[in-house]
Amino acid sequence: MISKATVLIIDGDEWMARSLATFLKERRYAAHVEHGAKKGFDRARALKPDCIVCNIQLPDIDGFWVARSIRAETGPVAKTPFVFLTEAGDKEARLKGFRVGADMYLERPYTHEEVVAQIEALIEMAERLRDFEAAPSPANEPSSRALGIILKGDIARMSVPTVLTMLEMERRTGELMVECDDGKMAIFFLGEGACTGARYQNLRAKPVDTLRHVLNWKIGKFHFMVTEHQSPASQETPLSMSHMLLEASRLNDEADAK
């Protein structure tokens, strides 16, 4: 039986790790387990998995070190989708995770089905980005491959922070449109993976303020359209996605605490 994809689980809790690995294998994934940060990092470099699932709490260092080390690599493994498993309500860990380049955060209690759903969504997105990058352009249309919608999905299945993080890693230029189920709409303009502007409800807006709204949306759709050049509407000083996510999350957390 051919495996769907290869997943590396890094978790100091041996029972939890083995349980998740068994669940993944039952769904035709090739699942591998390591229990420490250093061994997990070495295994990731050797295995080159399609996705890494990592607990923040590890016996030797921590999951942040693993994610930071993976993202610092120079080969394809640096772009491996990365899922953090965290304790419920650990806002500090979530913010720190943005800094080290994690794509998704699942807070306890979570089910194996939820973990697998996020793994599937991340792998699917990464594959679509790779397929687009590898697609040849017609000889008489050198820029045609660089234009058009290449990503679209449901924000309930794939969060906006995850989409932004992956687009930053891929250094994409284009427009990410997010529409809430109540009709509200936001657009983020990207240039080489950085945010260069935003619109909210068809009006020019600050990217961080726009993202603060979007982070509160639970149901809606998104699509990313690649463009050859930055949009004329992009007039802000470029912001890294991690900076935007950190600032928007911090401001929303402070507002919630009042």
C-alpha cells in the first residue's frame, strides 16, 4: 500500500506520540517518531518529511528550537509544514511560535482527527505551491505561469496565519483575499513574501489593523492570486508576516483582557 505522505512526530510523551503515529498509519501515512529536540531535528534533515508535528515541551530543549533550526536550513526541509502542539490558553507560546516560523498551532484538548485534518491541509497547500512553481510556461507567454489564482480554501480548515506564513516562506508576490461569511472582505498585498499594503471593506487600511479583524473570523473563504508585480495599491513599508501576526495577536489579546 502506497503511503499518502511522510509525517515526523516529535514528542517527549512516548504514549501520545505512538498513539498519533498509529492513527496516522491507519490512514495510510508513513509516520516516524522521535522524543527529543536534537534527535527530532537530525531525523527531519535525514527523512525530509512532508510535515512535522512537534510538541513545544520536549525533554532536552524545546519545540521552538526545532522549528527555528528547521527554518534555518538551506535545503527543501526548511519549507516543511510545521504543526505545534501546545497547552490550552498558552498565548505566550503561540506568539513565540510565530517568531520561529510554525504554520499551525493545536491547543489541548485536540483529537487525532483534528491533527490529521491540519496535516492534510498543510501538505495539500505545500504541494499546490510546489506544483505551481514547477509548471512550465508557454514559450510565447513567459509571464503566464506567474499569473492567476493558485491557492483557495476555507479558513475554518486552513487558518489565515498559516496561509500568510507559507506565503512568506515561499516569498510570493500577489494578493490574498479573505472573505468572512457575513460578507466582510480583506485583501493583503504581498511583495516577495512581505505585506506591502491592505484593504478592508474596499478601503485602504493598515495591514496590522486589517489582520486584527481577520483573526477573529472563524468561517469564510480565502484565495491567493499570484501577480507578476506588486499591486499599485501597495504603498506601505513592507512588513514581515511574522511581525504582522505577532503585533495583531498581541493587540487582540490585550483587547480581550480588558
